Amino acid sequence: MTPDLMEEGAKRLERQASAQATGRATESGGRQAGFSRLVTPGEVDTTHGRILYLEDVSVSFDGFKAINKLSLDIAPGELRCIIGPNGAGKTTMMDIITGKTRPDSGQVFFGSTIDLLRYREAEIAAMGIGRKFQKPTVFEQLTVFENLELALATDKRVRRSMVFTLTGEDKDRLGEVLQTIHLADSAARLAGNLSHGQKQWLEIGMLLMQDPRLLLLDEPVAGMTDEETERTAQLFLTLKGKHSLMVVEHDMNFIRTISEKVTVLCDGAVLAEGTLDQVQADERVIEVYLGR
């Protein structure tokens, strides 16, 4: 990998890198701008049976209430599916969890003790919350292996990146992730030559290299073939238990394959919750989302 590509990659992954700043000033309203020490995923307290907890969260944009007293919790190792009409607040909810958007009111906790509203995006990523957006953002000029190598949870400062070498443990981890994302036979291929579905898997693999406790996945099977969708379902079921997953998706067949519990959002709040059969039979859900 050339120095220019290493530098470019280091900068683009900055938001997912470990938060290095210490001793920063406290922002107005009592929000802390940085860590006094690095918070690692292993320190997330889930003794109360929750890895993610939102209570009475609200946020408005120019008078429009995008999230309206939203309360939601996810258990460790759970695979939760989130469905709902466009404009229901699904993406805004993910923005709040990851620090991109600050709510007007409410609480958001990672485990029992980490108040996510005190931290910035990069710091939240370093704690163990990974997010995948709808459009895959991989380094197309690099190989699959190099993409995963670049995503390793290491010091991403440019000088350190230039002299970094893989350890035996790193290579084992890379091999494990390649198998998990169905790309072991494509490790040497340029990412730009992958199919759309394979790029989606690669981006998920890049998140897995960060060893997240919680994965937020926004419409992961949009644009995939039926075969790719089926393999993605297998991938998610493999990840379940090892990681907690929040999956926002419109494909009901995919949801049925992977889901145990489904949350329906509408107008920024929880409209219904239960198994897919239960929410599909709910008259309110039929009216606002599924249709007759």
C-alpha cells in the first residue's frame, strides 16, 4: 500500500479511530468534549440486560419533530429489526445514537453507565458502536484484504500507519473476518471490482475489524440480488449473539428470515413492537406502512 493511500485511508477512517484526546475543556451544558481515558468495548456494563437504552428522546428540525419521545432498548447479543415508513425517524435515531445529531431532550445510554450524549462521533465509534450507511463506502482502489487491514482497530495517526505491520494475531483476525463475510476467495481482488452485495459485505467486514459491541445497519440489502440477500441473512444470523445488531430494512422477506423482535417507528415514536407476524397484523401498522 502506497504512503498516499495510507494517509488517505487514515484520514477517512478518523471518525472510527480511537479517541486520543485527553483533558479537553467541558462544553456548555455539562457535556464532556473528550475522554480522560480511552473507553474500550469490554468496559460496557450490560448487567442490567441492556446494551442500548433510549428514553423519551426528542429532536426537532425547523419546527418538525423528527423524533418524538422515543423510548427503546436492545439486549446484549440481540438482533433487532426496525421498520416503518419513510420519514418515520429511523435514520435520525441512528444519527442520535452515533453522535451525529444531538437530541433536544431525553437519555441515550450504551450499557448502564455510558451516557452517549456526552461524546462525539469518533469517541462513540471507539467505544464499540459501528454504523453502516445505505451506500457502501469502501476503498475501491485497494484490495479486499487491504481494506480490512486499513480498518484494524489500531492507532490511525499517519506516522504510526506508515510503519504499521501485521502481527500473527492480526492476520488470524483478518482471515476470520474474510470467512465471515464470504470474501475469503476474493481477498486479492480490487474492491472496485466487487459486486454491489460484495461491497456491502466488505464494509460490514471493515466494521467487524473494529470489534464493535453494537452494529447499526441501514438498509443493508437494498440493491442486492436474491442470492446476495440470502447470504446476507446468513451473515447476520452468524453475527447475532457475538454482537448486538440494529437493522433498518424495508425488505419484509429478509426481515422474516432474521428477526425475532421487530420495532415499528412512525412519526418519530414506537408505533408497535413484537414478532413480525404480530406487527404485520396490527391495524395501525397496516394503515401507516404495510397497506392492505
